[in-house]
Amino acid sequence: MSFFTRRIGLPPAADPGTPAAAPVDNQPLISCCRHLADRAIARELAPKPTHDLANEPARELAQLDDPTSVILDKPLSQPDDKLQRDLAAVGLEFERVLADPLTAIAIHAGDKPWPVVAPHLLDLLLTTAASALPTDPSLTGLIADTVLLARRGSRAAWRLRAQAHEQWGDLNSAIAAHEEYLARTDVDKLGIATLVVTLRGLRDARVALASALIDAHDVGDTLPMPAAADLHDLLSRPVRQETLDPALEEFLTDLIRLPMSELTDVRDVLHGVLHCLRTSQLRPPPLPISTARSVAVLRLGDVRGWLAGRSICLVADPDRMASADADGLGLGRRIDDYDLVARCVSGPLDPEHHGSRTDLMVIRHDQASGWDQPTDLRLVLAEDPHDWVQAVRRNLVPGAQRGLFDKSLRRPAHQSALVGADHRPNRPTNAFQLLRLLDHLDVNSAIDLIGFGPGDPFSDLEQDWLRPRIRRSDEHLVSLR
């Protein structure tokens, strides 16, 4: 059990046939707010970090943890000063509530539950709990449990409690809290049911490995000691994944050093360790803070400004350009003459034939390669916002790009603001997605395709859209502006 569970606990489920007890116990709120005041003072006196946290791109990319994503891991840390401000706001509101004689009497006497007489305090507490989650999950759990003691039906509090226990590594409590959340919502917009399945897989893998260690010990099989005992101790209590994974990897290294005959005897342990590691690796790792601080996020207006007045060419992949290069007329210099060069595939560039740079890389969320291709900006395509979030968190390579197109631009060929009532085609190519965006913005001095063969790679529907927009063409170039 974690600190906050031991401190507060949870109320039992209400029996519909039992009348509510009176007076209401509002003491947990008072204790919680006093504890938060102590935390605020301690944080104020603590040494301040020396690195810069006031960075707009970091705040933009922190939105990757918005409600459209399935939160399978520790979210991006928020600046400590945000938590400090939220703690201070709770303290000021609590003082204001107690300064009102009628409200203070209602809280102390238990005439009404405190969320009824102090609703703004409830909002501030939930905000503070969310701010504390990345760096102080025990604080998040304390606040969530305080709210649930007074308002058991609060979906926000159940979700915060679940996320706090995930951070803490208490998977059973996290699963139970997520299920309480699901029981109170009609539509699972956040994908919590899928998350619960993932957490159960993590928990069951841990339980199975702990059982295999005990069985091997009981029958006298050889295990690396004391590593086996230490690992079993970790598996027997709540433990953060970032603490457990290194221990699993170290134990696996020791385990495979055993003679083959002894390793065969403990194959259930070996398989359990591997299963634990593989299950944990299905959880997308959090985007490193250094990456978040270094990547800008461009919304539609920013993209328009970046493109305005500049010529841009979309270059075919090297295989498609091979026939164009066969006559020895390299296109590299022609490509580099454009203000902006866009590509939809990755790979080594031959400056003579393919040009020397990439200013915009267009990539689908499910592409396995291309994320390390150096580019100025990256457009990540995805129909589902969850897929966009997960792809960015899982695949973005530090230093490989200066910025990202905003998530709202993830599907330009299907976005009503860009295409109106025209929703074709069903699965547009990467190149077509970019061309629809460029056509809608209509701010480039030139929009050209270089190295594309007749119709390649566009579908019939895409070609129907392209043909009336072609202004001129030659054997290597198709110009839309």
C-alpha cells in the first residue's frame, strides 16, 4: 500500500437502503488542506532548479497527455512552479472559505459535504492533484482520496487516483480505480478499458514470475542469489516500472550465466523474466523532457507563416527517381534551389541526384522507419488522435527535428476545414495528404512534384483531383502553382 492509501483510505460503497449518516465528516478536507499548506511551504524553501523550465515548446508538447490519449505511462513532468502556484491557490481558497462564518460552521459541524459549500475549492484541489502527478503522485493520491471520501461518484478523482497508483506501481489499486471510473461513464473516450487490459497483463506477468521464483526455490533449483530474493521482494510489493525493469535485466544477465542443465531446470523463471520485460516494453515510454523542450509545435497559422511566399517541392523516393537519374541528369541541384524540400520517405540522400536536405518530412504514425531522418519540421499523419499521440511519444527521436505540425493537422485530406464535403480517398497517400494541405493554404510561390512517374504513387481518385490543378510539367517535374 502507498503512503496516501494508508493515510486516507477509501469509503465503503454506499448501501442504497441505508440513509446517509449525519453530520458529515469534513475533517479529511481540513487535514488535507493543512498538509498541502505544509507542502507549499516546504517547496518554497527548497532550492530552486537551475535549468530553464519556462519554455513554450515544452508546454505545447506537454499537451500530448491530453484527454485523447491512452495514458499508459508516466506523463511529461510539469514545471514545479505550476504545482507551487496551485498549492498556493488551494491555500488561499481554503482560508477564504474558513473566513466566511456560515461556511466555516457548515464545514466544521458537518451540516453539508464540503464540495457542496466550497465547490471552487473542489476544482482547485483536482487541478493541484493533476499538477502533482508527474513529480509527487502521493500528493495526487491524497487529494483524490480526500475528494472521494466526500464525493464517491467523482470520475475525475477516480481517474487521478488510478494514475497516482500507476505512478506508484500499485497495479491492483490502479486497476480497481480505473474500473470505478469506467463504471461511472457511458462512453470510454479515453480508452481506459484498453488500459486496464494492459495493466492486468503487467500485473499477471509480475505475479507469474514471483510464483515461478517461489516454486524454483521450494524444489531446490539453483537460482542466482541474492538477486533472486531481491527480485521476489520487488515483485511482492508495489514497484515503479522504471525500478523493476533494471532489476529484471540484471537478474536475466545473472540467470543466463548458469550452466545449461541448471538453466533448463529454471526455464519457467527464465520465461517469466522475459515475459515481464516484453510486457513492460509494450508501454510507450514517456517522451524525454529534453526532447519536449527542444521541439516546437506549429498550429495552422504557424504553418501558413512558415510556408508563405516560399517555393516548395515534394520529392519522390530514390527508387522512383532511379529511372529519371538513368540519363545522368542529376536532379540534386534543381531540388536544392527550392526554398523548402519535402519528402515522404526516409533513407540516405545522394546530393547529386536527390538533393542534400529535407525541410519537411511527412510520415504516417505506423511507419517503422524515417523517424531518425533529420528534418526541420515533421508532419505526422494519423486518422485517430490517439494514434498520433502514441506515435509521437514512442517514435520521436531527440534532435531529429526542430518542430512538429500540430495534432489538429494530422489528417489534412480528411479534415473538413481543408477539404469541405470532399472526403476522398479512404486511405490517402502521404504525398496527397501534404498536397491537400498546401493547396488549401495557397501561400507558396511554387508547389512542384519532382521525380514522380505518371500517376505514381497516387490512386485514381487522387489523380482525378491532381489533373485539373497541373499548371505545367516536364519529364521530371509536375507543377501545381
